[in-house]
Amino acid sequence: ESLDKGLEKTKESFFGKLGRAVAGKSKVDDEVLDELEEILITSDVGVETTVKVIQRIEERVARDKYMGTSELDQILREEIAELLTENNTEDLADFKLPEGHRPHVILVVGVNGVGKTTTIGKLAAQFKGKGKSVVLGAADTFRAAAVDQLKLWGERVGVPVIAHGMNTDPSAVAFDAVKQGVETGADLVIVDTAGRLHTKVNLMNELSKIKRVMQKFIPEAPHEILLVLDGSTGQNAFIQAKEFTKATDVSALAITKLDGTAKGGVVIGISDQFKIPVKYIGVGEKVEDLQVFNKAEFVDSLFK
Ligand code: GDP
């Protein structure tokens, strides 16, 4: 399965280190816990979440008086599964739009290079494949490449892409995309945005403006603000999550490029720290490598 393959590096790195940490030891002691702490931090789980996990294991050791190193895998798995489920979000089994309103409008945010355009293309392909009609809006009007790339996805998937000239007002593109979605009775409108983070006030203003114009057609739009993060950047993904959640009301996360990185622990740390549901993960370049995030499957895959 591509999830297993995508998480291979994270798994190998994590369990390789864990294996070495407990080699020749039968009991989980302070030394093992110190090493575990370091392993979690170097797997990009994040300091806060690592401290939480270690504390929970310490509590269990204190309570049970003894913990064998052979049980450590299973206990870690339980603790991580519990952390992931604490934000109480439903596990998605498939690409599905919420019932009721149409079109469903998703605003996609994130810095350049994280896989925003690719994620939008893959989402369009997945939903189109399920018989949904999709409209894309290329509101990243600052990069010609981003617009071209989205158009390419549009052609490939067979969905319309609304685009204006370079350096035009992004909110005008968002306006036209939602307008077209409403007029054609589309199921889904996905709007790409520019990923400039260095000017936070501008980013906030730009996103507010985009939201305002969408609301001229649909008062509840955007129904989702999806932040795309590059999982292979580890701590940078945490920083971006922090900045974007300050700038706008991010409602879901997509974490890309988990294949080819040992930093897959970011999914656990970010999910725990931000309490925003991870909705999609990217484990490769192909359309089917964008998957809906399922906590149980993720943990299974990591501990298989
Ligand atoms: P944007 O600047 O945020 O729009 O980023 P792009 O969508 O252009 O993606 C940047 C690069 O990352 C492209 O080469 C994508 O093919 C690649 N990419 C995106 N998602 C994934 C993923 O899940 N796995 C891998 N291996 N590559 C990805």
C-alpha cells in the first residue's frame, strides 16, 4: 500500500533508533526514556508533544512499577493513537464532500513550494473521479508558474480553471471562480492563493478580501480553509502552521511529501499542537498518493 511505502523512511528511522536505544536492555529506565525523548524530537514530533508522550509513559512506568522494553512499541503506539484522537475529529474513509450546501468552497493556503498546486490538482482529480463537478480558481496571481501549473492540472483532469492576468487582484479570481461554481451548479470550488508569508498583514488582508468577495455569492464561503504544509520540512511546518493560524481561521490541514522523509512525526506533533484536523496527506507524486488522513491507518502503518 502506498501509505506504508510513503511512511517507510519515518518508520525505519524511528524504529531503527528505538531498537538501538533499547538493545541489550530489558527494562524501560530513565536512560531509555531520555533516548526515546531524543528520538521523538529528531523525528520532528515537536518538543511539546514529545514531552507529553514521555510524561505519559513515565506515569505508566510509575504506576505499573515496571515496564519491559519489549512492551515499549505497543505502549508508544497506544499513546500516539490517543494523542491523535484527542482532537476528536472524525477519521475520513474516502474523499467526500459534506452534505447539504453546493458548491462546497475550499480556500487553499500555504507557502510556495509546499505542494499547494499539486494538492489542488490531486483533489480535483479525486473528486472528479467520483463524479463531482469541480471549478478551480488560480488566485495565486503572483507566480505565472503557479497559474500555468493549475491550468495544466485542469486540462489533465478535465475541470475548468478560472485565471486572470498576472498581478491582477486575487480576490477577483476568487470571485469569478465562486460565481462560475454557483452558475454552473458545481459541487466543488477550490481556490489557490499566493503563499507569501513574509508580510503577515498583507496576507491577512488579502485572505480577508478573498473571503469577503466569496461571501457575496455564498455567505458561508469558504466552507473550508485548507493549509498545505510540507512534511519534509519538519520544524518549518510547525512555524508555518503557527503563522497561518494567526493570519486566518485554518480549518483543515494537508501534509505533503511524507514519502522520502524521516520527518513523518510532524503529523503527530502538528495534529496535537494545533488541534486542527489533518484531512489529507501526500505520500508521493501520483494522484492516488494524496490520501485522506485516517488516524488508525496512519498509526498502524507506522507500527506495522
Ligand atoms: P506549490 O508551490 O505549493 O504550489 O507547490 P507545487 O504544487 O508546485 O509542488 C512542489 C513540488 O512538490 C512539485 O514538484 C510536486 O510534484 C511535489 N509534491 C507535492 N506533493 C508531493 C508529495 O506528496 N510527495 C512528493 N514526493 N512530492 C510532492
